[in-house]
Amino acid sequence: MADNKKKSTKKNKKIQKPSGKLGVLIPGMGGAVATTFIAGVEAIRRGIGKPVGSLTQMARIRIGKRTEKNSPLIKEFIELAGLDDLVFAGWDIYPDNCYEASLKAGVLEKDQVEALREPLERLKPMPAVFSRDYVKNLDGKHLKKGKTKMDLARQLIEDIENFKKESGVSRLVMVWCGSTEVYIKQSPVHASLTAFEKGLKENHPDIAPSMIYVYAALKCGVPYANGAPNLSVDFPAMMDLAKKNGLPIAGKDFKTGQTLMKTILAPGLKSRMIGLHGWFSTNILGNRDGEVLDDPYSFKTKEESKLSVLEYMFQPELYPELYSDYYHKVRINYYPPRGDAKEAWDNIDIFGWLGYPMQIKVNFLCRDSILAAPIVLDLVLFLDLARRAGFDGIQEWLSFYFKSPMHGEGLYPEHDLFIQLMKLKNTLRYMKGEELITHLGLDYYDLM
Ligand SMILES: NC(=O)c1ccc[n+]([C@@H]2O[C@H](COP(=O)([O-])OP(=O)(O)OC[C@H]3O[C@@H](n4cnc5c(N)ncnc54)[C@H](O)[C@@H]3O)[C@@H](O)[C@H]2O)c1
């Protein structure tokens, strides 16, 4: 058998220990995703729930050759903050504490929320930076006031500094769980930090509230992940600021529900060279997110994020006979009776040998926030890890969690869930100086 060590990619990066508490800052703290995440962590801490869906808590990672049978839990393999070390804070445009907000969100059973009343009631959101110009269907009053967007940024920075002092946390991360803002394209105000700061002082209309949170976070040395499809961190001024301050950033739009299914199914079809005539996706949902997306300007942001997935995965430019001519449509319909229990239908028209047509129907009765909560947890823990491992800028290895992964200039985003998972696990191996796993495996057969 060949000596595996010869091909070592060992780098032995030094990872700082996660000593002290980790502060978790959440814009949109009263929403369905945020409250389901926080209540879930509280339940797991008390032993009354399991972290299903979370890689940091449940997944294993193979180290070395298959014959070594060494597959520790990720959380035992690499130094992650523990669930007991998380301390929550956040902002929302409604003043409800997390107990009231969880009941309103209606994701978790009433009895379960009741059992967590005491820790949830203690969590009250700070007044938000918000404007109806960017989320038209909401009208909360729990807001900060300021003459300029820079004034608002300063107030957020003060909130972050006060929380750090009062809670005694040693490190912080921020995850945007706020509503989807209207579609904004990159413009000159996003091109550099100087232009952006000038824009903050002059109330530039292309600076959305989510961008003000990002600015405050990065100024305070806090890594940031974006769970919504807004532009919030995905432009040069913020990418440069992240690099300059040595901070990891990730985004955008949590990959749950229908898009998760797409990125599971599409790579399978493509890997077998099955052609595609069309993919029609429709959803009904009745939560606050659905209400926000009922506004065409917020929907446009979501639509862009959802549509790009297939285009990149099928690579029509490389496979024109199979994928250059398919019809792709995504619909989201606000239907209040459903609450958070969304229903999604996909009709997929495919074709095989000699062009013979076939169909696949998917009817996914999912719970969006139940799928999103473990993503928030993993992003919190992995962003903190990335910071301690000296990784900064875009964290492409976290693409696994996003519908519309951020990527470097000149690269296309990788959407295939299985490539994303391999990349994530190899990044963890790399951080620890372990052998990367390529799945070549010739050495098992004495061929190397
Ligand atoms: N639920 C999912 O599975 C899922 C999947 C992918 C992406 N997302 C995105 O995650 C975000 C949260 O989803 P949700 O289902 O919890 O929605 P939600 O409407 O229940 O929660 C969003 C919260 O953000 C608050 N908010 C809005 N603007 C704010 C601001 N400027 N500052 C502070 N708070 C603000 C709202 O008041 C609300 O409480 C949405 O953008 C959604 O599109 C959700």
C-alpha cells in the first residue's frame, strides 16, 4: 500500500481556543427563524430537545483512510464554542420579548415555549434600524431615531459595545435573521468604504438598513452572516472592510425547503446526464416572511436568489443539448392559514435516452424555520471558528448553508450540496492539518 503521508497537505494551522462566552447578535430577533433557533438552543441546553439538522452537533467527519475507522463528531474533532457558552442579543422592529415572539411565530408547540418561558422572557430586542422604504409590508415602531444613516450606525456600534461590556462575552458573531429587503443592485456607493461612509452621512437611498448593521458589526470586529437574500454584505465596500479587519463573512439566504430539495435533486439528474425541459416551483406559506414576500419588491430579491440555483448547477453553456432550453419558474404565494407550515410543489419535466420525456413531482410539506434554526447555529459556531483560525473575507466553505452563496470575483458559486459538503469537511480537515479526502482511493488497491 502506498505511503499516504507522501501526499500530505498538512499545514497545521493554529486555532485559538474558544475561551469565554460567545455573544450571538441577531437583527430580526423576534422573527420565526431567530426565535426557533434561540428557543431550540435553550431546549437542547436543558436536555428537552435534540439538535437535529445541525452538523456542528450531530455530524461526524472521517479522518484518515477508510480502514482506520476514525470518524469523530465534528464538535470533538475541532474546537467549537459549546452551546452553554452562547449569549443572545438582538434587534427587532417589534418590542416583544422572545417568549411572546415565539408564541406569535407559532412554529413551536405552546407547551414547549411555556417550558422555556423564563430564559426566553429575559431576551428583549433592542430598537431596530429600519425603514419601510426597504420592507414595505411591515410597520413596527420599536425603532432608533437618527438624522443620518451614520447616526444610526453609531447607535448600533454603541449597542454592540454595551452588550459586550455588560454580558462579559469574549467574542461575538452576527447573523441577519431580519426580513427580506427590496431588491437593490450594486451602485457606486457600494464600491468602496470611502464612498459607503460618505453615503451613510448623506443618507444615500441605496444603503439599506441591513447594510448599516453589517457596517456596525465589521467596525466592532464582529463576523457576519446573512440569512436573507438582501445585498447586505455582498459588495466591495463591506468585503474590503471584512478583509481589513480580519473578519469572516458569509451569505446569502439560508438554504431550506424547496431550494434545499433542488440542490439535492439537480446534481443527481445532471450527474447522470438526464436532460431538463422545465422546472416549475410553487409555494404557499402564511408566516410573516410570507407576508413580506407578498410585496413584489421583496419578492424580486428572493426570486433572484432562488432562480440562480439551477442555472449554475446545470451549466447550460457546457451542456447545451441537455440544459440550454429549460423553463424555470418560482412562485411564492402568501396564504395565512398555513402559518410556518409551508407547502411546496415542484413539477420537473426531464428527458432521457433518445429524448423520451419523464416527470418528477415533489410535494414537500416542510417547516421552514425548523430547517433554518440548525443553519443559524452552525453558522454561529463556524464563523466563530473561522475567526479563531485566522480566516477572513468570504467563507466559501459555508456555501453549504446558502441559496445564493457568496463567491470570489471571477468564480461561479458552487450550488451542488454534495460538493459543498465535501468542501466544508475538507476545510475543517485543513484547519486541523489533517489529510484532505479526495475519494480517489486507488491506494486501497495497491495502484499508487
Ligand atoms: N424561514 C426560512 O426557512 C428561511 C429560509 C431562507 C431565508 N430566510 C430569510 O430569513 C429571514 C427571516 O425569516 P423569518 O421566517 O424568521 O421571517 P420573520 O418575518 O418571521 O422574521 C423577520 C424579523 O425581522 C424583523 N425585522 C425586519 N426588518 C428589521 C430590521 N431592519 N431590523 C431588525 N429587525 C427587523 C421583523 O420584525 C421580524 O420579526 C427572512 O429574510 C427570510 O427570507 C428564511
